[in-house]
Amino acid sequence: MPNTPINKRELLQGLLSSAALKSLSGTSAGLALLEKLFSPTAAEASVYDVVRRHYGSRPLLQVDEKQPLIQITSRPYNLETPLHQLTTSLTANDALFVRSRLALTPNEDAESYRLRIQGVVTQPLELTLKDLKTQFEPVTVTAVIQCSGNSMAFFNPPVIPGWNLTHGFMGCATWTGVRVKDLLAKAGIQANARDVVFKGADRPIIEKTPHVEKSFRVGADQALDETLIIAYAMNGQPLPYWNGYPVRLAAPGWYGTYWVKWLESITVLSNDFDGFWMSKGYRVPTHPIDPYEQPRTTIPVSYNNVKSVITSPNNRYTGPPGRPIEMRGVAFDAGNGIRTVEISIDDGRTCKKAALRQADGNYAWNIWSHTIVPKTTGKLTVMSKATSRTGETQPREAIWNPGGYKYNAIDSIDLIVT
């Protein structure tokens, strides 16, 4: 049998599957062992060193309507956008990441598509794509869409099981469609309405697997928010198939788990929705936990955290001393806006403000830039930290959670000055 290389994440996954370590991992001795296996070494500096230690290669894969993207899985397709595609105000349609939960995706076209609005409404509706475009006021919003697990691979110790996602499960685009509140007004939402459930048309291979359904609360005006829209266009073009064609939900400020693709129905309930993707999946602890500890209570993932990402140059960029290097990146939050992005080259002891380009709306990201000039040879770690207008700032370390969600620690890359 040929030798097959194994990375540390695979090693830990195998160890955790053993009965001995399962019983040990909840003890102080077990946690000490895990810390020894996965704590950073003195030679590591940027967050990418964690990915390098724990994960394998990341090949490119091209599917219809897309440029070559980083392959995370192929059945179903989950593809990450390379960072060099995230240096502009808008992400190109053929470069936006692909996130698929279920293997069987729909094949409806513009003619056959129907959107059902049902439940506790006065007049149930069945709308065609033409109806959506002609019977309601079109609205446009520019907004970041970010997978809840974006940047998951930077958690240290690693999430088990987890994906090797770096920063490319996000993008910023202009979405055009109709307001959810306008559709509900036409259907006649009743006074006892509680939750509004959005269901996607993708299906599992095993029928018992939960369908994709996400809900918004009527009582908190979430489902009636002006910005929650049924989108049929992205950057002025029909949605790419892998991003939900012909229609998807766009929820500016919310993590991508709520942006239901291939939307087939909107159901108004008089009770709390308890579907799997709300009651079990995509939840985070309500209290601090140690790595691999099970939380006592959890809440659903909801709004984007404040975040900045260095998109250029790449980690391990190499250049001589004295040459100016323009650092570029993006920063965003849940819609409050970014006040500052600070850059540090001395582990945060001193910081300088980056230049911010005005965002294309409250939910879009800011492009930022800052030039540094390395003076000496060696490894230089550059850090970026965003602060929102409400004072929320990126933490030094992300809050570890079993799902690997909501990572937003200070970003960092290494420059190799030779």
C-alpha cells in the first residue's frame, strides 16, 4: 500500500473518533494534550500558518458560469473565491463563491418558475418570474454576502469536522428584486402571523435529510424590513445558476445561511418555526466554551460581525527591503458602517489608519488601502483591524465554537523581505 500523507487536522479527527480520546478530551489532561498538538509554534505569525499546518492542498475547479474557483467539495459543489477576485467594490458574477448544502439542485427556467406565498395569509399567491418583475416595485441594494463558516480554517485549534475555508466565502454585489414586505402585503398577512419561512428548491439524496428552510420573525419586523428582498438579478444580470437562479432571498447584513437560494415558497406561520436549520443547525454558544466542549445553550447565527480582510498582496509575498508595498483589503459589518481600518506591522503595538473608499451603501464593503515600506530583511507580519461606527471592533482571537461560525479575528499575512 502506498504511503498517503496525513495532515494534523485529519490526525486529530482520527484521534477524536477513538473511544479513549473521546473520554479524555473532556478532562484537563485531554485539553492539555490537544493544546500541545495544535498550539502555534514560535515560527508562526499570520493566520495562514494555521491553515498551512492543519489543511492540505486547495485545487481549482471550474463549473458552468464561473471562473476557476478553489475546490472545497465537489459533491455537491462548494467553491471558494480566490482573494485576488475580492479587491474591488463589486464581486463579478462569475467569481462569487458557490455554497451548496444539498446535492440535488433544481432545473427550473424563467418560464416554468413559480413562487408560492401561503400560510396565514388572506390570499395565497403563485407568482411567475414575470409577475415579480412587473407587478411590484423593483428595488436595488448593494450588500455583502458572507457564508457563516467563512474563514473557518483560521480557528486554532481547528474545528472538527471542518472545512478549509479561508476568506473567499464572501463577496459584495448589487442585488435587484422586490421587497418581501410588498409580497406579503399583496397576500394579506394576517394579524396572528409569527414567523415567515423561506424554503429552497434544492433537495437531498436521502429524503430524511432536512430541506433548506430559514425563518424571520414578524414580531421583530425582520420579515417586513425594507431591505429584505427576493432577488432575481445580481450586478444587473440574471443570477448565476449556482447562486440561486432564477430567484433567491437577499438578506443584507445577515450571514449567508439566511440567503436562501432557488427560492420556491414563502410560508407565513402563526407559531415559532422549529425547522432543523433554525433549531439545530447554524447555532453558536451563548457563553464562552473551551475548544471541543459542548455548549449548554445556543442561539441562531444572525448578523455579520465587523470584519476586515487583507486581499492583496498574498500571504508570503516576497520582495526586497525599501520597495513600497500597497496593502489592500475590504471591511464591513452588519450595516452600521466602518469607522476605521488600522494597520500594524509590530504585533499591534502601534497602528496607522488605512485610507477608506466610500462604500456603495450601508451594507456594502469598504475598500481600504495602506502603503508600507519594509526596512529590513526577514518575515514581516502585517495586521488589519476594523472598527465600526458603533464601536464594534475585531478581536485579537475569534470566539471558538463547534460549528466554526462567525470568525472575525484581526487578519494578518506574512511578507517575506529578502
